[in-house]
Amino acid sequence: MPFINAGEVKRLVMTIVLLSVSQAIPVAFAQSNLPEPLTLEYALSLANEPHPDLELITADRDKAQADILSVDAISGFNSSIEARAQWVEPGSATSDQSHNDSQVSFLLEKQLYDFGYSSALLKAAQQDVQHREFLIKDLRNQRRIEIMARYFDVLLTDLEYIRDNEAMSVHYVRFDRMKDRHALGRVSDIVLKEKESVYQQSRRMRYSSQTKQRLHRARLALALNRPESLSSSLALPKLKNLNRKLPELEILKKEAHQTNPVIQAMRKQLEAAQMRVSAARSGGRPVLRAEIEASAYERQFGSRDDIQAGLVLEIPLTTGGSVKANSARKQANVRRYQAELIAKEREIDQEILRLWLQLDTLRVQREEINVLIDYRDLYLDRSRALYEMEVKTDLGDSMVKFSDARMKEAQTRYAIELAWAKLDALSGGAHDEK
């Protein structure tokens, strides 16, 4: 910044302070039913609340539970009452010449054994339920990560706004001062337009940052499943993983293969498919069931029994190839799920590697940012001291650069916390609510 006197320095500082104070607070948002200020802990606590994505998977889980009931019904008791009102014209040799041949019967039937068919279907249905449970667990982990990311976005856009607002203030003062010098004929039109152009660019960036503030608050509200509740203020979160030691890569991969909810879900899906292959192969096997029938008749004959009880063994002789075709279809599903499971394990291994390397890089980046913050802080102190001594100063630029360094520091810290959250979710869901 060129040499300016003490009066201009004071005008610069006052302009920055006034504009920053008046604009640092986001525009008024709709009345929120969220606490003010909103905390990250409270925001994350909403991850398990009803949400459209969660409701979809829960509905699939409930459907799988209904399939268990359907399989249980195969070997359950089936009973019915059959009533028949019937008029007949008896033959001449019949001893009972009455015409009312009505009857009522009570039927009770239960399948006793089907040689593994219903047992395999039941195990498959149970695996389906567990498959959905693991997907629900993973979705809750992903919801927490999404909420955390959106929360950090809001905090970063607020810092970005403060930086851009300070930059606009500095350029406004320079342009305003240049207008005074231009009026005195001390600078040319082109110099004045240059300053105005720089000011207008900084003004556009400031308004762009203000737009981002509202946009990211809307995204956070949507992640919290409260799209109409835009939080005005967010509390700075307590970051727990900044100094966390990074485990060995192979340890993380091993944990993920054992406890990752998506991998576990796909294994349950595979096991269910294998059980359905067993059920399909049992489709042509015999079925043993018990039957009891009690009846009451209007006309009595010697051949009519009041009570009948028996065991029925049904042995299919031919199925027309349907059992073989059904088994082949089910076996194809097994091969498909096996391939998808291997592909998912490799995909998760690659994502773990990416996050592992990212965290190592962020560690070094944080060390760099810490030095930069110290430097900008000291430089700002020197600029303030020069200002108080009414000596040439670049206080405005120093304030902007310090704000920029503070934003970069926050970006690094939040990136570390978010990367750990993703890594924990991949290696077993450490952020899942118990």
C-alpha cells in the first residue's frame, strides 16, 4: 500500500471494522426450531431421526421380516370350516329318502416335514433381515458424515465471507481515496478506473461469499431433515482427531473386511442367495403333512365318518425341469453376489488407502498452516504497531491475509476430522450410535 497519512489509516480501519461488523452476521433466516447457536454434537444426534433415505431401507427391512412370517406359515397350522347346503333326489335303493344332504366339516392341516425346503427359505429370509440391518447401520454412518461435512461447509463459508468482506473494505477505501486525488487532478482516469475495477471485483466476491452462506445453510438444514430451518449461528466444534495416530494401512483394511457394515450386508445377501439355492434344489422333494377332518351330516350313511385323521406323503415324480431351471437362476445370483462382494472389498480398500494418504498429507499441511498462522499473526501485530505510530502501514492487507490464513487453518482441521470420520465408518462404523 502506498504511503498514507494517519487520517487515511484511521478511515481505512474504521471502514473495515464497520463493514465487517455490519456484514459478518448472515442475513436473517427463517425461524429455526434448532438451538442457537447450533452445535455439531446436537446436529449429529439428529442422524438417527426419521429421514426419507432411512425410511426406504427400513421399509425393505420390514418387508424382509414379513417374508420370515410367510415362511413360518408354510409349517404352521391351517384350519378351515366348510359348510355345504345341498338338496338331492335320492335313488330308490337308498335307505334314507330325505332330500337335505347338507353337511359341515372342520379341517385342520399341518405340514410336518418338507426335507429342508422351508428351513432353507427361513434361513434366507433371516439373512435378508440382517442384510438390511447392516445397510441401515451404514446409512446412519453416512448421514453423520454428511451432517458433519455440511456443518463444516457453513463454518468455512462464514470465514470466507469475513475474508472477502475485509478485502472489499480495503479496496473500497483505496478507490475512495483515489477519487479524492482524481478530483484534484493528481491521478489519471485510467488509474481511477483500475482502482474501481479492483473494488468491483472484490465486491462481487464478497456478495458471492454471502450467497454461499445461505446456500450451505440450506444444505445443512436439508441434511438435518429440517429444510425450512436455517441456522443463523453455529458453534465452533470440538475436534477430537487432530492429533490421533494413524494406524498401519493393513490393519485398517483387515478391520474393514471384518466389520464394515456394507461388506457385512453383502455377505448376508450372499448367504441368503446360497440358502435359496438349497431351497430351489429341495423343490422336487417329498412333503409330509398331517390332516384331521371332523364332519356333521344331515343324512347318515355307513360310508361317512365323523372324524378322519391321517398322514399324507406327497412325492413328486416329475417337475418338467422347473426345479433344475429355478436352481440355475438362484445359482446365478450367488455368482453375481460373490463378484459384487469382491469388487466392494477392493473398492473399500482403495478408499481406505486414499483416506490414509490424505490424512498423512493433511498432517504435514497442518504443520505448514500453523507456521503460516504464526507468521500472519506477527505480521498483523507489526502492522498495528506501525499504524499506532502513524507510520506507513499495510494494515488492511495484513488483516485480509490473516483472515485468509485462518480460513485455510480451519479447512485443514475440518478436513482431518472429516477424513477420520470416513475412515472410522469404513473400518467398522465408529460413529454409529449404540
